[in-house]
Amino acid sequence: MWALNLRPYLLVTRAFLDMLLAGKGKSVINIGTTNYMLGLEPFTVYNATKSGILGFTRSLARELGHVGIRVNMPSPGWIMTEKQLRKYVTEDDKKALLRDQSLGFLVEPQHVSPPLMFLLSFASCAISGQNLMVDRGRYMQ
């Protein structure tokens, strides 16, 4: 799980660090998830590696902030892709999501990219070390 869910963030950041240091608009985006917040069993190791992305993001934001690099983690909720809808999402799942969130629609792929673009843009130049929940207001931090 470590090699699959957490190590790639370290490797990609290390691979692009020199480019980030030389560039403008310095921003790292580590895509997270809200799944680890549920603490469901038997996913202890999975949840630990996914929550580790947030720790990595916040520590990296502190470490790289002094050279002007922002680091944030958008965390999408359950995204209703065609595959998810076909294989995993039941009508009861949809009802539960709509009941537990503050916005009355389900997250689709096109809802995720605008917050990512915001975090990459100058408009977010004063934001770093944050976990931006993109989950229709299900989890609020």
C-alpha cells in the first residue's frame, strides 16, 4: 500500500523539484480522497497511506514555502464516473450521499477540475498546506 498510495507523491515531487525551483507560479497539487476520513474496516493500511498524503502535503508546504512553492491537497469525494455508477453505486448509496452532504447533487468528473485549476492559479497565491474538500459539503474542515 505504501508503494502504491504514498511513495509516488514523494517520487514525483523529487523528480520535478528543480523545475519548480526555477519556474514561476510554483504549486504542487497532491490529489487526495475523503475515503480515509471514514475509517472503514478492513481498510486500515489503505486509510493510513491515504491520510499520509495530507501529512506529506502539509510538511512539504512548510518545507518548500520559504522558496515560494505552494503545496495543497484537493480531496474529492465519491466521483460518479460511468464505471462507478455501473459497478459500485447503488440507489441507496446515492440517497445516503444526498442526505449526508450539504449540496443536493452528486460529484461528477467535471466538478473536480475547476478547484484544481484554482489551486494552480495565481488566485490561490496565499493558500498552502490546505486540504480542499471537493465533496458537496459532506465533510467540512
